[in-house]
Amino acid sequence: MIPLYQPGTSVLHRMPAGAKLLALLALGIGVSLWRESPWAALSAWCVVVLGFLVVRTGRPGWSVLRGCAAGLHLLGVHVWRLKWLALLVAVPQVIFLPLETAGINTARILAIVLLAGLFTLTTRVSDVMELLTRGLGPLERAGLRRFGLTAERLSLAMALTMRSVPVVFGFYGQIREARRARGARTSLAGTAGMTTPLLVMSLQHAQETAEALAARGVR
């Protein structure tokens, strides 16, 4: 659900990381304050669609029509990846809340998740680390170092988290394709059976990452 950075020349790619983060926070606060308004959710989705169109139409050598088609395809891919999150969010609300309220809540949550995806899609990890390091600097000077934490370590941890989530989803895709190649059917028991190999691959990736950091002197 958290895409890695994809190089581009769009307006969103050229925007400073801090400005994009502030815009994301403002939109998140806005849809939270007007959580019962369908217009707030609709506005957030308009921003989402516009953002994905801008990302693709900004690619060099692409026509506007081709860029719009690619942007809608990219949006569809990310919306499909959120199907289980949508189900997890929507089902409890449908049970306990009116259908309209449940729909608005689900729509605004998915819109914010997609906007966060746009942020990571158009922002280099190094820029995120630099932004976090500057933002956490006052906390470090206020005494955060006494707990063995520094702004650099916290920003590195956040960057590793951002990069690890798509990797784990990639492991899930590999395991699923391997099961399909062996003729295994998709079922609840089969999905549960994927937990062990997914955990093993994730731990192996974490070990390799730790060894790489240790080799570079990161403790």
C-alpha cells in the first residue's frame, strides 16, 4: 500500500517534501473535521484522481491523453491493492452505522491512504529522511539523545519502514504466484498457510538489512 519512489518530472515530483507533507496533513485534517460531509470525501477523491493524472502526464515524451490513461490505470492498480483494507474498514461500519455514513467514512479513509501513496510515489526517501531529521532536530536538542535516540536514527528507521512495506507485499505476491503455479486454490486455509513462508522471508530480509547497516557502521 506504500509505493516506492518513481522518478518523474511532474509538478508533484518537483514540489518540496515539506510542502507535500503539509498539504497531506491539511487534507487529512479537513476530511476529519467534515467527516459526515459527502462533499469533503468527494473533494478528497478529486484531489486523488488529479494527483495521479498529474504524476503520469508529467512524464517526458508522453502526450496528455496517454498520460491521463496511464494515470487512471495507476490509480486503478492502487485502488485494487486496497481492496482488503476497504473491506476491513467497511464491514464493521455497515453493521453498526447507517449505510451512507459507512460509505463516506470508508471513502475518506481510502482517499487519505491513496494521497499518502502519492506522497511516497513522488518523494525520494532521502528527501523524507532530510525532512524528518530537520523536524526532529528540536526534540533531539530538548533531550531525546538521553534515551539513545537521535534525529538521524529515527529518520533512518522511518525510511527503512517505508521501503520495507512494499518489499513485504512483494514477498506476498511471490508466494501467491508460486502457490498458483503448483495448482493451489485460493481459500482461507491457503491464505493462512502463506503466513509461515511470508514470515521467514520477512525475517531474512530484516537480517540482510541489519547486516548491511552494520557493515556501513550503523549501530
